[in-house]
Amino acid sequence: MVFCFSCSKIEPRKPINPKPSTTLYKEAIKESIALNKIEDDKILQIIKNDSTKLYLQSSNGFWYTYIHKIEENLPTPKKGNEVTIEYNITDLKDSILYNKLGLGVKNYIIDKEDFISGLQKGIKLMKIGETITFVIPSYSAFGVTGDGNKIGINQSIKSTVTLININK
């Protein structure tokens, strides 16, 4: 009996589904790049039409303008610092989605908590007492899901943030 089982040759099973094609993946990337370009062009047009403010482009994919700038050489938040901020969120036409009264004062630990990606990076540019308006494309905001409430899918946002305090 042992002899019969030891002589039988076990054939490995072949996968039922063939290896997935990367064509669909490549198409999704191309479509995403095209959508991002359309979104960026729309933001650039809004910035161009707002000739009263100077907007700076961040290397992190958002734009910002100082509402109140502090010229003193003060520190900016670093990873692990807890910051206290007030902020609002509007759409690109300045319609209020969330006002600062409704959002309240927020305490946020830099790079240790989940928060709007563009604001996570933008807050690191700020000094205590500064107010900055950030223009954030959807891919650095709430992306393809929106927030499930007032912010739609693939919706760019603006957020005006005041840095109240930095705790190290």
C-alpha cells in the first residue's frame, strides 16, 4: 500500500484565472493623469482671475496665498508638534462648505494624525499668527470618495487656516 502512494506523481494545478493584464491598470493611470491636469488647469484659471492676491505653488501639489503673513523669524511646526488651528473649507467658487465656527478649534499632531493631505503639508509652512488660504486639488484633499457629506468626489477645495499655537 505504501508502495502505491509513493509512486504516484502529483501534478500541480494550474491557475484558473490567467495573470491579470496591466492594460487596464495603465489606462487607469492615463485617465487619472488627464483628470488631474484638467483639475490643475481649472485651479490655475481661478488663481489667474484673482489678481488681488499673490499665489505660490507648493512642491506638494497645492497653491497658497498669505492673508496675514508674519515677517519675524519664528519657528514653523515640525513632525510630532501639536498645533492648534482654526480653518474653514470652501469650494473653488468660495461657497462655504464648512465654516470655522462649525469645525471649531482643531488640535492636530503634525504627521501623526490623519488629516487633509494638502493641509498636513501646508501647516508646516506656517508661523504662529499667520493666516493662509490653501487651494487644494482633490487628489490632495478628499480624492475620489469625497467626504461623504458636503465635499463631492474629485472636488478641489479652498481652506483658510490660522495657526494659533505650536506645542513642541
